Amino acid sequence: MSYRLILKIPKTNLVESASGAFWAIIVPLFIFVDFLINLYLLMWLPFPVNVALVGIVPALVLLVFLRIGLGRFINFWNLNFVRSRLEWNVKEKTKEYINLLNKQRKRSS
């Protein structure tokens, strides 16, 4: 039931379709910069504020990663384990394709 709430997280389309350079360069760089900012916030702010501020960014990043991972898992499950409603009748489709090609040839000539 909680996976439905995770799937409702908006604005993750850009991150889902990101290429390998994004995951290999930008995300580790972002995590390192976030670590440095969190270290600074833990040192220089008073107790309840620093813990709250340090927990916000990692929690948001975790939610986005959960959303992407859950969406990919559901797609994987549906592709591999859920029976497709499409029936593969190759002979019939081949006949339809040949008829279509014949109609196109008659129209063009």
C-alpha cells in the first residue's frame, strides 16, 4: 500500500530518463557536495536545527531513488511475469501485411 504513495511523487521524469553520465558524474558529485554541506551545518548550527536540516536532503534523495527503483521494478515485473494480452498470430499478420502491400502496389501503378 505504501508503494502507491511513493509512485505519486511528482517531477521524477527527468531523473528517470537520465543517461549514464548523469549517474556516473553528477550524482556522486552531488552526494559529495551534500556531505560537505551537511558537515558544515552539523558544526555551526544548534542541535535541533542542524539535525532537521541535515536530514532533509538525504530524505528527499532517498524518496526520489525509491520512486525510480519502484517504477523500474514494476515495469520489469509487468514485462516478465504478467501475461501479455497480445496474441501472436504470425500467419494471420503475415497475410494481412501481404494484402496491404498488394493494395499499395495496385494504388501506385
